[in-house]
Amino acid sequence: MLGVGILKGLAETARNFLGSYVSKDRLTTIQFPEERAPRIEASRNFPFLVYDGTDPQEGLRCVSCFICEKECPPKCIFIEKSTDKKPDAVGKPQFYPARFNIDVSVCMSCQICVEVCPFDAIKMDTAFELSATDRFDALLMNKQQLAKSNEYYHEIHPTEAAAVDAELAAARAKTAAAKAPAPPAAGGAA
């Protein structure tokens, strides 16, 4: 019959409208500045750099491999490699980014940079309030603005962060076992 779909849609709209007066669960809107919706773990807005420990410069996981810069479709990531090396999360001396900028006004939040990063150094943030009066200062984010701790990463993506930390701990244990001297052989030939 013609118009049944329209009637079903109007009935659903009326049910939600009237139900919002009866049940708080049916209320779909919130009063934004005063109330905040809970963060959704699977949401993504803009990338950030993860660092371990307390110092963002020393604990930064990024090793300037340029993979994220090359794979970024809008080409909004700009990396400048350092001339010296520092130990990475596993303990190997690695280069680090002397400069790491992301132009979030161009970023399309595709998450390709996260998927191609072999060091789990770049992740997607859930922060969305990036408005500012000056475009250059707010939307061209540098390494200091992008660096966020592993604890912050655990707050916004707890399931994913636990899996990443388990992989890093296994890699550290494997490296420590390879560096440890082998115990002397027991028993000797006569």
C-alpha cells in the first residue's frame, strides 16, 4: 500500500517524542556545555602521539620512519628526522622526530596513519573541541601539542591500549632475554 513507510516513520517519531517525556532513556539530546556525552571508545577525531613515562621528549614512541607521512592521503603530516639517536621502547637506538606537525584543518580522520604505524606511536584522539580564533596556532599542531601520555591513551581507548601494552611488554621481554648472558652449562666432560 502506498504511504505505509511514511506512516511507520511518523509513528516512530511520535513514539520517541512522547517517550522522551516519560523516560529519560528515550531522551536523545543533552545540554552540551553543562552535560557531556560519555566518550565512545571506537570514535576517532584527530591523531596524537603516544609517549611512555613522564617525559614526552624521552618517551615518544615515534622513530621518524616517515610511513605515516607517505601514506597520509591529504598529506597533512610533516616530519623532520633528528640527527642523533635515542633508545626506543625496546631499547634499540632509534632516530626520533625533531619536528612532527599535523595540519588538522586538512586531516580527514581516516586513521590510515594509525594503521600503518609499526611502532604504535600514533593513535586517534576523541577530543573534538578544537575551535580557536587563530587558525595557524590551533590547527597546525606540533610535537608538543600532539604528545599525550600512555595513561591518557588508556583512558580513551582502554581495550586497544591494553593489547598494545601487552605486545610492547612481550617485545621488551624478548629483547631482555636475548641480551641476558646464557647460564653456564651444568656438568662437564671428564
